[in-house]
Amino acid sequence: MRLNAAQRELSLKIVYYGWGLSGKTTNLSHLHGSYPEEQRGRLLQLDTETERTLFFDYFPLHLGQIGGYRLKFDFFTVPGQSFYGSTRRAVLEGVDGIIFVADSSPLREEANVTSREDMRRTLADSGRPLDTIPHLHQWNKQDLRDALAPKLMDRYLNPEGAPSIPAVARNGVGVWETQSAIVRLVMESVRAATTRSVRRHA
Amino acid sequence: MPELLTCPAGGLRLSTVLQVAELESTTGVLALGQVGEVHLRDGVPTAARYGAHEGVDALLEFFLDPPGEMRLVATEVAPGPVLGNPVGLVMEGCRLADEWARLAPLVLAVVRPDELSPEQEPELAPFAGLMRRAYTPVGAAGTGGDPAGAAHRSDHATVCERCAAGGGGADASACPGRTARVGRAAGPDTWLSLGRRLARAERYDEAVVAFINAVRLDPDSRVAKQNLARASALASQLGAR
């Protein structure tokens, strides 16, 4: 969370995390296309000027005001492949909320577990364990014929019982619900932190 | 001039410093070791220098070759065009560093693919085949092994002068000049150029072979390393689908 007093802006960072091809970019693209242009920034996927292909997605979104401050959410995805460790670390720096996107195909069980473990380890190494950060899960690709049921996904990927949402991101199913839920969790966390701070100074 | 940050070698990462500078809308100069600096205006990079490199390439160089001490000093920075979106630049730098870290042991430290250690084998297995092709002596018999042949077949019409002139026909393997231009006479720039053409045609496996040869012939070429890293990542992405 970053409070910029000069610009009267509160910035919050949300990261979509998950194995490659789990649907992170699909989520973000769908969201980006749904907001009016004056509310959203550019979806950064391809830097055409330098012809360098970026391999992650990012876009800023203004979601109104709170206490006279403009509320800005920065949405990111991480590259899924295992060897992009330092990139994932950079994306997770200062994160305020995490959505773990898992592919519901039974063939992706191991990949999902590996990715989630990598996320937990990266956060723990940076001194911010997962349980201290607002987070939820999205069980994507529920339209697959052999998709694992949400209850089963919860059992093997969500032992702590964080909120989880079934989705078919390519059709937009569950995308809004996921975003709304993480924004709500992050804002609750911001309010709690603000209240603690006010009490300390009272 | 007020010093905003001093960070010893091995301390904060460059990505962290740049992200914090962006959040803080810092204006100043970030000195990176003894080799270069990045100018920031309101947290956005406006200029960078790394040895002879300038601009975006210079900034990305710092990620490939992390600097020693970093010092951020608040000072006036002349207005000017920005180098790019700071978030994008940081992520691009991290990506290059990750991709290069994966390939470097194979390309730079391993003399020959048969010298791969058992620890290196699993991680670098996707590239071992490509390396074997790249290390097969240029001009070796057969059509499946040598990079000159692979390169020649990949970009037959434009690479082979003889074929372009009609001497070799469309069948690259039958062309008598198949190693003449790309093989024995090829310098790093030729391999680099060929690799780029292959990458543009989304023939990443073959592009990797060309870039490996460019790096072998000019181990100091950062451009070749960057291209190799990028092409290998794209090759492995396609392979995973």
C-alpha cells in the first residue's frame, strides 16, 4: 500500500499468481476490456516501440475515492514458468492482495501444487508470509469435461480455507466475482490497518 | 546534494530500488557501481548509461550484470523523453536476468555438451539437444546435425547466395554451398542476423542455435546473449504447449 500525499492517491497492488496457462492473462484481459477508458490505464502486454515482448500483464485501475484520496489498484500477473524466480519476486514486492489462479484439469494438479508452494516460499523469504496478506483462490477452467470439483480443489490447494471462486475465465465466468472479492478483502485490510494506526496515535 | 539511498553490493535488488523510486516519484540520479547511472524524473527513468550503452539497452544491461554499490542522490534532472513505463522496464530487466541465468552455465561455462554435470542435465535438458547441434563441427556430414545446415535450411533463399542465384535449387541439403556462407565464413553478426530472422519467423529452436553460435564467436556480445535468452524462453514456451 502506498499513500502519495502530494498526488492524494492511495495505490494498492494486486497480483494474479499461478502456473503458466492457468488463465491469469485471460482474467486480466477480460477485466481491462470491461472498464471505461477514463477509469483504466493501458494494459501493458507488448511494448511495440522497442519490439520487446513483455511476458507479464499489468494495468492500473482507478476505483473512486476514499477519504479524499484517489483509489488506484495496480493489477499484475506473474510469469508461470519455474525459472522466472526473480521476476516473480519483483512482482510480489509490496503486494497488497493475491489471487491464486489454478487450472482445474487433473493433469495440472502437480503444477498447481508446485506453483502455490513457490508462491508461499517466495513470500516467506521476503518476510511476508501468505497468511498475513489478503488472498483468495480461483478454480479456473471449470468447464473442462474432467475438471476437478471446487470442493476437491479446496482440499488439495486451500488447506487454510481462504475464499475460493470457481471460474471459466475465457467466458468471463467468475472473473468479476474474483476481482470484487479481492478488492473487498484488501479494503478491509486497509481499514483495519488505518484503525490500528489511529488508535496508536490517539 | 542529499543522498537518498546507499546500498552495498548484494544488498537491495535493482528492481526493488527502481520500484520504490517509482512509488516515491523520486527525481535524481542512481549511480550503479563504477559503470553507469540512471536518471529518474518523478520516478520514471529518462536516461541511462552503462559503459558504451545508452538508453533502454543500458538500463537492461544492469539487470544482466548487477552493479556493485548503488547510490541514489536527489538532484535536478532535465526534462526529456522517458525511457518507458517503469514497471515494464523493471519486469523486462528481471525477465532477461532470469532467462540468462538459466542459460549462462550452459553457454559460457560448459565447453562441450558432453561435459554437462548430472546436476546441470535436468535443468538444461531442453537445450542439450540444441547445444549438441551447435557444437557439431561445421560442415559435418549429414543433414540433421550441423548448425550451418540447419541455418541454411531454415532460411535457404536469403542465406545462401548460390541458391539465391539459382545454383542449388530449393533443396538446401543438395546445395553445394550449404556451409560456405553460414558455416566456415560466418562471423557473430551473421549468426545474430540469421537468428533474428528465424525468431521473427517464430522458428525459435533454430534461432537458439544461431544465437548460441553468435555467443560462442563473441562471448562479450550482450545483444547476442539477450537474443539467445529470449529465443530460448520462447522455444521452451512453445514446447510446453
